[in-house]
Amino acid sequence: MLYQVDLSKKPFNLKEQDIAWVRQTLEGLTLEEKVGQLFCPVGMGDNDQLIQMVKALQPGGLMYRPGPAAEIRAAHEAMQKSSKIPMLLAANLENGGDGVAAEGTYFGKQLQVAATNDPEMAYKLGTVACREGNAVGLNWSFGPIVDINMNFRNPITNVRTFGDRPETVLEMGRAYMRAAHENGMAVSIKHFPGDGVDDRDQHLLTSVNSLSIAEWDATFGKVYQQLIDDGANTVMVGHIMQPAYQRHFNPGLKDEDLLPSSLSPEILQNLLREQLNFNGVIVSDATLMAGFTIAERREVAVPKAIAAGCDIFLFNRNLQEDMEYMIAGIHSGILTEERVNQAVTRILGLKASLRLHERKASDTLIPDESALEVIGSAQHHDWARECADQSVTLVKDTQNLLPVTPETHKRVIVYVLGDEEGSFSSGGCHKPFVAKLKAAGFEVTVNDPTDFAAMFTSIREFKEKYDFALYFANYATASNKTDLRINYTPPFGADIPWFIRELPTMFISIGNPFHLQDVPFMRTFINAYSGNEYSLDAIVEKIQRKSDFKGTNPVDPFCGYWEARL
């Protein structure tokens, strides 16, 4: 064993010749080169600058933001050629190949997959995501997410999870991981020790998993233990406290001494390494998040994260500065060189388990350009269409409104809520949806929420003008949003559904499935979970009853409110 890491056991499963490569590589590295292996920065900006950064600092991995597939592939190829040791190249392959390539298949949010109630659909999600990721040179998926959506008010888990039942999360997570491994892709199950318990976002603060030990063992513990036993390559640790277990392993901890799990030896070593027997690579979540940065001064937190038990330090404000902090931490005694060697042994072991050392020798780290043909392939589109058909969920229709067709309800007024376009958003979905309604034969008027004069239109005139109203809501999860609640247009709320007793009205959400907390009075409510083209097509078909609703609720869409069921 190298530094108490058994590379012959799961998840590495290395043969002696591979272990020899790890040993020889480690012995040939300077301290600075070892420190470089601990870092996985985010790749943004000018490619030439990124390549120069790789040449100068030799980071162990990199996550590149999505872009045109050919450009991403070329950038990955240049970076691998610039690196002395083959790099781990990662992306958030949560929803499909769109996590790395602009042309990639947007298969669907994890909650949409769970709504099919079919683990085979999670396997297809993993297959699409990892095939398309492979095509541009990825070897590491920051997925699947195995958080449990226990709190409907949490603004960041939501549709990114497989739902609120641990059994479903585990079944779906296992299926995704099986697909990833079959496609030679490492996974990173996240966000340990479990997000989705409180109603806050670790991007903005250090959030809390407040479960008792017994509750955690029966839920998150069960999920993580099985996935670890199945051979999960890496675990991503969140900036989330777990006070019950932290105090269990360290009874003297005061409230003010509790740290995010990414800095907690009680969680990283006692719980994850020892109790769950995880032998693989531990990676911190992004260290730009406030949940990490507010916990400790960065010059201390950088080496402390590795000393506490993380093996890879994810993202940087400034990579050069963080590397200097890491080396200074070694010299000051925060971090020992033996602990660095242990972390680097695991990182190199992961690379060897992915055959990256062999692929570098044969110049096959990055597939040929012909591999790009799999991105957005017909089969992947067919699978995504199948997922949408099986997932769109009729939560309720207690007014017996459906079906609505151009023959029965031709004139529709559409109220758009959320659906904002912008950087890293998934807005703008109402435009293709309206186009699909028109193509189906409906006469569509999109409400102007700034037309306050419309608030004073007579009821008689309003009812004579439209046959039904449709609310189209897209409040998408995104970093740094504090909630996904419905917000009507200020100052008068001209888009409030004041008319539900006057005009048949339905509500369709393609994002947050919990809007009945704000509109419990809606009698026809549909959840679609994702705003991809396949879901929009499925919605238009199903409201006309050209296709049956097949989706099941992977969460409680009524949010515990009895009146929302009426």
C-alpha cells in the first residue's frame, strides 16, 4: 500500500503494473508538482491562457464550461498535450451531454427521470451524458446528484434530485453510475453528507443537514453506503454541516466550532473514510461558494481542506495564489507532506483506473473528431423524447378541464411566470411552447404583464375573448437564488390569476414542481420538470389527450397543504 491507500481494492482495482506506475509517477514529482495534482480549477476565458496555465502549474484536473463541441474537444486535446500527467477532465453531466457541449442532448433534469418511475431511464440518462462527454474528451462526471429532496423550499436541490424517497434516489443513482462505468467515465456522487434537508443554498452560506444519526443512517447513509459498495470513484463533499455526526465523533465541539463538511475531519475521515469505508477520491465542492469561504480565512482553508481529508480542491479564485497557500500550509504544519502523498496517490490511482496513463502513451486520451457524431444522435433524441413522454405528470384536474383542443378551447391567453433568459439560465422556453400551441391550431395571446389597464377590463369582455387561460411557469434552479417562489409583476400584480372562477385555467410548471404552495386554488396542474423541446412537445400533446399522462410524482407536489389537493 502507498500511504495507507489500497489501490488493489475498489474503486481502483489496480493490477501490480498500474500500481507501479502510480508509485513511479509519485516518486518523480517535486513538491510543487504534487501540489498541482491537488487542484481542479474551472476552465473559463481565453484558451491560450488556459493552456499556458496548464503548462506552468500542471493542475491534476480541470472543469471546462459548456461550449461548441468541436471547440471543447480541441481545448481538451491541447490541455492534455500540455500536461505532464494525464488530466482529469470533468463536467456537470447531470442532465445529459448539454453539460459540456452546446449541441449536446438535453435529456432532462434528474427529477424528470425519476418521474418516469423507471430506473432504466436513469441508465439512459447516464449513457447519453457519458457518451457525449467522452466524445469531447471528458473522463469524469460531476454526477449523479444523490441528494434527497426532503425540503420543498430548498432552492438548489429541487429538480436536480431524483426526488424525496431514498429508495428511488438510490435506485436511480445506481443506474446512472452503471452507465457511466460502462462508458469508462468516473462519477462523483454528491453532495455529501447530503443536501436538501434545510431550505438554504450552500453557494450562499454554510447550510445544515440537521438529521439525527439514526435519520441520516436510514436515508443518506443508506444511499452513500450502497453506491460506495458498488464502486463509486469519487465523492464530492458539500459545504454543509452535519452536527449530529460531527458531535458524535467529537463530543467537545461547540456550536461555533462546527465547520462545513469540506473542512471537517469528523465527516471526511471518521464518517466517510472509516464508517462508510470509502477508499476512493474525495473532492471538495467548488471552493468559491460562500459556504466554504466564510468558514475560514482562505490561506488557512486551502491547506486545511486537504489536511481534513479532501484529496482534490475544486475551483479557485486565483490558482497561483491557492497553490502558494497550499505550499505555505505545508511549511507551517497545517498540512503534512505525507498527507499530500496520500491524496496524490489516490488521484493517480483514479487516473490509472481510467487507463489514462495507457491512453496518454498511445495518444488516445482524446477521441478522434469522428467521435463527435454521437453528440445529439438520433438515438439520444429518441430516448429523451421517450423520457418526456413517460414523465410529464398530471398532478390534478379536479375541474375536469382536460382535454383542451383547438375544437373545444381554441382561444387561449398565456401568462408567463419566471422564464428569464440570461447567463447559465434555462429561460426563454415559453417562446417555443407558444409556437407549438399555435402549430397545434390554438389562437394564442401572450399576456403583457405591464399592461395595467387590462386589470380593469370587464369580466364579460374577458370571458368573451378567451376560452381558457394557461399559466406557464419556469422558475429554474440556479446558483445564488434564494427561492423559487412565484413572483407576480410589480407593483399591481396584473398577472395574478384573479379570474379562475370566471375562466377555465390550467397551470404548467417546467421547473419547480412545488408551485401549488403559491397557487393551491389551481384546479388543473401539470409538472414537466424540464424545459427541453421534448417536454414541450409532450405537454402540447397531452393537454389535448393525444397522449396519456404517464408521469408519477417523485416528490409531494402538494407541499403538505390539504387545500392544494382540492
